[in-house]
Amino acid sequence: MADPATQLHQNRYREWLEMYAGAEYQTLARAAEAALDDQFIRRGGDGRFASLAANFSLAARLEAEFWANGAGGAR
């Protein structure tokens, strides 16, 4: 909307442009952006390492127990 080339007069998309450029939508968009950033911090990248490490540790322990039980039963 700030672009000087934007023509609103007789523009069939005027209502659409004004809605997305309006304060209400911009506030909603900023809130959604902040929520996505928060999710990434908590669940992506470094924030996810502790959860992934715990899952890997559990999976490795369960697999080791599976093979230990299988080897014990085959004897």
C-alpha cells in the first residue's frame, strides 16, 4: 500500500488490499508471527534437542532390551 505505484481508484482488489493492509489484520499477522517464532524456539533447533535426545535414549534402551530378550529366549 505504501508503494507509490499502488492504484486504488477503480481497482477491483481495493477491498482486499485495504483489509490486508488494515490495522486489524496487521495486528493478527504480528500475533501469528510471534506464535510461530515461539513454537520454533521451543520445538525447533536447539529447543528440541533435549526432547530428541530423550527419545533416542529410550529407543536405544528398548532396542537393547528387545535383543537381550531375543537372545536369551533363543538359547
